Amino acid sequence: MPPHRNVTFLLFFSILLLFWRICHGGKILVVPAEGSHWVNMDILIKALHSRGHSVDVVRANKSWYIKDDSPHYKTITVPVTEAFNHDFVNPILKRMIDIERGKTSLLTIAGLLSELSYTMINLQRIMCKMATIIFEDKDLMNSLKESEYDLVLTDPMIGVGIMLAHALKLPLVYNVRWVTSGEGHLAVAPSPLSYIPMTGSKLSDKMTFMQRVLNQMVYVIWKVQDALLVDPQYQAVCDKFFGPEVRYSDLLRGADLWLMRVDFVFEFPRPTMPNVVYMGGFQCKPAEPLPEHLEEFVQSSGEHGVIFMSMGTFVSELPADLTNEMAAAFARLPQKVIWRHTGDRPASLGNNTLLVDWMPQNDLLGHPKMKLFVAHGGTNGLLEAIYHGVPVLGLPLFSDQYDNLLRLKERGGAKILTLNAVDKDDNFLKAIQEVLNEPSYRMNMQRLSRLHRDTPIKPMDTALFWIEFVMRHKGAAHLRTESYRLPWYSYHSVDVVLFLAGAVLLMLCTIFLSIRCLYTTMCKRKAKRD
């Protein structure tokens, strides 16, 4: 075949393949959460779009992170009066920082715990109000039904997508680490508390007796909060639009597929279920070249290398005295430092430190000169550090951050420093120097990196396969356990144990009464003979 015909054939085949992918692409309705949760959902959306799928994203008009215009998706904007944003998060973070630094009294701590519970109620109230607005908008609901989506992809940290999937009678797929009731595994898989630490317990999977007692207490607190503060709000929405026979807890546990943002290189081993698919680190990829100004700064570090510090998407700034202490410690190091920082410039900032309000985190962590990642302990950042084999100094603030860092510490790849210790006795500087100078931290992280990468299928490819699997088969009911339909006493076989115990007790009583009756009869006969 002549060369020009080869080119023509390849062009025709490429157009045909592209046309086939567009025609056979699915329609996906995405209901995401905000903040860092949206960051990884957006990565998944881009991958789905690249495979020819059409994606619509439900967002609030006061959305914090989700843009109204994107080449990868279309938006369905819901008008709301309240939203989850910086104004909602910042007051809680400031109080949490005060507590971590030991500047509050016991009464203030008790008041903060009460406020945190109220905040959780308020967040779910905002989400339930958004769901109500959606369900009451008949034109919007008719439009969603007419769109004939293939499935709903949602982050179950909020319950809007869960209820929307039920209303539209669509298969439901989770991009999950958290659900409205707590950590995702607790809602779908057996979770023996003897070796599975609860989030907030600050425990590992190796617990003493008293630690197991503490773990059980934390579990009870989570369950009580869900039963009294969270579930009733979503159940009220279900009662209003679906009827009281539809239980929100059943909808939550009845998803077709759980795409879990977890890797057992990082997470403690635990039981799981057939419809739980692990895609931890799906957002990680080989590093791309840095922007010119960052590359020039990194290269100027010479043999000492670079330290990178970021406190994540939620923390806009730390207290001034704390940032000054950190800046002074950085200034005493031979390494160059790139610090994602907003707010006032620290007075003690050294010439070796570059402040930025944004940076390509994955590309920076993957740079050969990267020596240390100073981080708050968010899952996304820690998985990227594992992927690139960079040791971590953790400064946990709230939520699951301490627990995440503890998992990495148990594997020898991280050191944890609480905020109340940062500005005392040069602890921050000493902690940095320990992680930099002790080879075991880097060696352990590089070992975890090799384990994480040594998989037959990349996490992103795994996630895409299973999403398309659910679309092809209109769900994955054959993978769902029936346990979520059982009441708690049936799930734990309490009724069976009581029945068997009652049967044994009845049998023992019958034997006892029979022996007693026989003994009495024999005694009476003996008395008559005498």
C-alpha cells in the first residue's frame, strides 16, 4: 500500500475510533463534595471525559471550588442561600489551632466540642436544604429524568447524591473515604474494633486492653452522633419525598460500587467486601517539568535539596507567631524551602524560603531534589508523598489528619509534631533535621513507593473500568451484600443468640424440673413404705 494511503487509512481509523467512543460514551451525573474532595473528583471527571463520557456536575451557586465553566463537564447549578465555604470552615479551624496549642481552658475545649457537633449538624442541614431545593424544583427533576443518565457518581460525605440516585432510579457509585456517618468502611464492611482503630482515637491496629476500651468509646460516640444528629436530618428529606418506608441508612449502604480512596500500603489491613474497589493514589502520576521560576529556585539548592511545606486546601493561614517560628527554623537550614503560604509575610523569613500561594504539588514532590514534605496529613498529599517516596513531617490540625499520619509513622515514613510543640525548644527545627538526617525515613518511604506502584493495573484504570462496568450492566447488584437490609440485632445475630440461649435454658429447666419431680415421687413412695 502506498505511503499516502497508509496515512489516509490511519486518519480514517482514528476518526472512526473517536466517533465510536463518542457514540458509546455514557452519561454520568456527578454530585461532589467541596474542598480537597472536589480536587480528586475533578481528576476522575477529566479521565471519564477523556474516554468519551458526558459528565454533568451538580453544584451550588455559592460553590467554593467547583467552577461553572469547564471543557470536561457541564454544570447544573442549584440556587442556595448557604454553602460549605471558607466562612463556614475558618472559625472552626482557628479554634482547633488554639486547642492544639494549649491556649484554651477545659471549659473552652468543652464548648468547642459542642460547637463541632453543632457544625456537623449545620453542614448536613445545608446539604439537606440543597436536596430539598432540588426535589421541589419540578422542572429540574424532569430535566434530570429526561437526560437518561447511566449512573450517579457521588462523594457520600454528603447525602445529596445518594438520595438523588434513588429519586432517578439510577445505579450509584461512590468516590469515597468518608460517608455522612463516618469512615466509609464502617458502613459497608465488617469492622472488628479489636484491631480496627476508629478515626479520632489516635490508635494503631496494635492496641492494649485500655486502648481497645478507648476505641470502643470513640465508636459509640460516632454512632450516637450519627443516630441523633445526622441520620434524622436526611431521613426527614426521605420521609417528605419518598415516604417513611424508605430509610436513608439503607440508601447509604446500598450503593452498587464503593471506589475507596485507600491503598493498603498506607491503610491498616482490614476486612472488605466484593463491591469495594481500592483506587488509593489514583490522582498520582509521574512528575512533569516545573514552571521555569520554580525549577530555577529548586536547582539553586545544590546538593542540599528542597523542603516543601503545605497545609492543604482548608487552612488559609496559621497564627503569625507560629509562622514566624517556622520561618526562623527554615532560615537556619541549608536547604531551600518552598512554602505554600497566604497571609502576611513572616518577619523572620530567610533568603532560602520562597512563599507561593499555589504550586504543582505532585510535580514538586516528584522532583529529584525534593528531600522533605512538611504537611498537615491530608490523604491526597500523603498518597502523593508515598508515590514519590518523599518522607513526611506531619503537623496535624483536625479531622482524620493525625490518624493518617499515624499510619505513615507506623511504617517508618513520617514523624508527627503537634502544633503545641512547634514553638518550644526548637522542636520544629529538630524534627526537620531528624527526618532529613535519619536515612530510615527516606528508605521506608521509597520502599512504600515501590509497593504502591507494583500493581498489575493502575488505580485510575481500575476506577474507570469499574465505573464503566456499572454502566454496562446497569448496576452491580450481584456484588452487594444483603447485610445492609438487616436490622442491627439480626446483623450481629443477637436474636439467634437469645433464641438459642432461651432454648438451652428451657431444656435445662425441663431437665431440672423432671429430676426434681422424679426425686419428689421417689421420696413419697419411700415414705409410704416406711
